[in-house]
Amino acid sequence: MNKITALTVLAGLTTAAAQTFTPVPSNVELGLRGGYEQGLSGGVTLHVRNVAGPIGLRLSADYSNVTDSLNDNANVPLLGTWGSLKAQGATESGTSTTVGLDATYTLPSTVPGVDAYVYGGARYNNFNAVADFTNFGTTGSNAGKSTYSTNQFGLGAGVVGQYALTPSLSLAGDLGIDYYFPSSIMTNDGNGNTATFTQGASGYSDLDALVNQPTTNFKAKIGIVYKF
């Protein structure tokens, strides 16, 4: 009797684990996601499906912690390469904030609880790289922090696959690629001295070599999507 009961419970659990949920019929999805995009990244998406047949719209916003914001092999004027300055105690950090507006196309699916869509559209990115000289040298430095900023526009595309965990909640994976056009570089030495270097201007090429402003970025993220 105990064996029969155990087998019955096991069968019930197996059936529950294998259960496939059918997503609720909804055109509006709110997503939370995290993963890699220039570094550790997280963000939100708002997806409106079926605006015109299988075509929809998606708005996204992502924030990334960029660890490699400055090029070690590039020269810092009058000081040497950035790599040599790091060896003497200088440090770097960076942030990247991206906003995207995409058109989406829902792909046909014959697998219950599974759906996917492709997307493509415009991007805006605000990038900040920080060179910190607080601990530079054997006795530290009063040079403080220098910030290099860019505001760039670009294009992006990707694919999202979703698997229903409940009728309203799905697990989502997002793979994509973005390309950003070069922009002016703004500098701030931390002492109130700011400057803007436009493309082709004197000093721009040196700054462009130093600052790892976004160009072609790959992203891979996973998260959850809630259907309203």
C-alpha cells in the first residue's frame, strides 16, 4: 500500500512539473531582465503586441556597470598610458544607460506555452567613463576624478524567447546586438573645468582612443515577463 501511495504521489508531482501553461490573451507585457551588456546590466521593457497584426512596439531602458571604460594602451596627455597609470594606483569605472524603441514581430509557434519575437529599432546611449586618481602614486593624489561622457544614437536588433511559468508570468531570454555612431566627447576634470571635443577637432582622436565609448555591443539577458 505504501509503495502504491508513493508511486501515486510521484506521478502527481511529475505531472505538475510537466504542466504547460497557456499564456493569458494579452497585448501588454512588462518585463524585468538582467545579464550582460557592456558589463553587468539590468533593465525593464514594456511590450505592446499586435498593434498591427503580428507587429508590435517595445520600449526598453537598461543600466550597465562598465568595468573596461578606458583603454589601457591609450595615452593620457602628459602622464603616459592608462595601463601604466593603473599600475601606479589609478582606477577606472563606467556606466552606460540605454533607451530603445523597437518594432517587434511575433513569430508563429506550435509549442504550447512557448512564443518568440524578433525586434529592431533605434537606440540612445549615455556613457560615462571615470578615471580616478585619488590613490595615484605612492602618497596618493589630489587630482581627483576625471569624467569622459558621450551621448550616442544607434540601431539595434535581437530575438526574445518566452516560456510560460503561469498563465500571466513567463521566463524570457533576450539576445541582441546594438551599433552606436561615434559622438562628441565631453570631459570634466572634477575641478569645474569642462570641454567638448567634436569629431575632427584637435585632441578628439586621442580621447577617442582612450575612451571605450560604445560601438558594437552584444547583449544576453534573462528575466521575467508579466502579462496584463
